[in-house]
Amino acid sequence: MVPEAFDDRLRFRSMACIGECMLELQLPDARSRMADISISGDSLNTAIYAKRSAPDRTHVAYATALGTDAISDRMCSVIESEAIDTGLLRRIDDRTPGCYAILNDANGERSFLYWREQSAARQLLADRSTAYVAALGAFDAWYLSGISLAILDAEQRAFLFEAVKSFRDQGGLLIFDSNFRPNLWTSKSEAQETISQAWRMCDIALPSIDDEMALFGDAGEQDVLDRLARFGVRFGALKRAALGPTPIGWTGDLAFPPAERVVDTTAAGDSFNGGFLAALAAGGSPQEAAMAGHRLASLVIAHKGAIIDRGLMPAPV
């Protein structure tokens, strides 16, 4: 049963995930001469896992920009194959997709190399299109991450924040995960200011404790929760990796079992987000959503790459 304190206005039937999808090169080891190629990106990962987890209950769209090249065509086809709406996917003639490579250590922890300066997604809102924002406004919720914001220049960010304000004034929901990547920002202070602004506008918060502590210098979990509360964050889940999430705005005495196997932690947080949001959208309680997110993340990190084979997915909610 959903607790009385849960605000049903946080339910949604449709979600637009806004961000960047990239080519992913998965390198078995540092000496490998071959790589597995797929597509990924934090916001896309969340979109895919949310749609897979609630296929008939939630309309999920992906809002990004790609080039007009053959690789971009293939990436668009892959997104469509996941039953994700690509009506918000823009194509830019003189840009190409970004690319990154993953290396994993013996414990499954990863490091990245990026090639994204010519990424089309960096120009997603460069034309300040009110028609595009109006199309986004047809959805109940928008999902953004710190990466979604970091890849945009200051003018595009300002335009997006104005759009978010208008969207929320009309009853829309903002879902946010800070997903801090230092190399995407010109300075830590720029990242702090921008992400703080997003937290102040957020309706469903999905932060990771490591990102928040690294960005804001919090000493521990309670400091993170206290700061988010000062920003006005009222609902969500604070991800703590193997420990499982801490409730934000709800209560629950839940035990989160550790993952049985850790091969690759890529998309651990993104898959948690997808599972959590799908369960919430399907009518689950925050407790059920947190458990669904944790179970899915534990499964994802037992396999290589950001997106696991569809046949490995748990039953939809």
C-alpha cells in the first residue's frame, strides 16, 4: 500500500529523457586490439531501463540530437528498437555522435576516455526553439542529469531552465540525477551553481552519494540529505551503491541485498533510476520502487556494458 504521505501528483504516465547518447567502446583489457561497440549515455540508459521495466504503462521518449550520418541513423534505429519514442530526436547536419571507451579494473570499477567535442547533442537547444519545448511539454515528466546540463553551453542551459520553470508551473514534473562528471565542467563552482539550481526545481531526486560529496564537499550521508532539504528536495532516493538507497521524503525499513557478482558498474545508477521510476509510474510505493531499482542495478552490474541483453531483464512491473 502507498503511504498516506506519498503525493500522487508525483505519478506520471509519460516521461521525456533529455541528454546525450554516444557510441560506447567496451575494451576487455588495456592490451586488447578489439572492442565491442554499442550505444549508451546516462539519460538513454535510464530511458531504456524505465521502458523495459514498464513497457505498457509508461510512454518514454528520448530527447537528444544526432548527426545525419549513417552511424547516427543506426543509433536512432537502436533507440526505436527499445520502443522508445524518437519524435524528439533532432538531426544536425554538421555534427556527429560523441564516443567513449570503457576500461574496467579487477573489481569492475571503470574509467573512461571521451571524444565528444563535435557531439550533436551539445547543440540540442542552440536554436532556442519554442516549438521543440512545446513538444516536450506534452509529457508529464522530464528527466535530466548533470551530464544533460554539462554538455550545453550557458545560453542553452539558461533557456532550458526557463523551459523547466514554465513546464513545472503547468504541472509538469522534473526528475533529476546530478551525475557529476568533473571533466565536463569549466570549474567546480560552475557545476555547483548549475546543479544547485536543478535541485531547487526538482520534484523527484535521484542523487548518488559519491557524486554529491565530490561536488559539494559534504562530510557524509546526513550532510548530503540536509543540504538537499535546504534546496527544497522533498522526494526521491539517495543512491549509496552496494548499501542500497536512503529514502528522501518517505520512510522504510528495507534491507537491500548486495549484488552476487560485480563485473562492470557502468550504468548502475542509471538502471536504478529506470527501475525506480518505472515502479513508481506503475503505481508502486516508494519502498517498492526503491527495491525494484536496487534489484535491477544489481543485475546490470553483473554483466559487461551499460545495457544488458533484454532476455536478462526481470519481469516488467
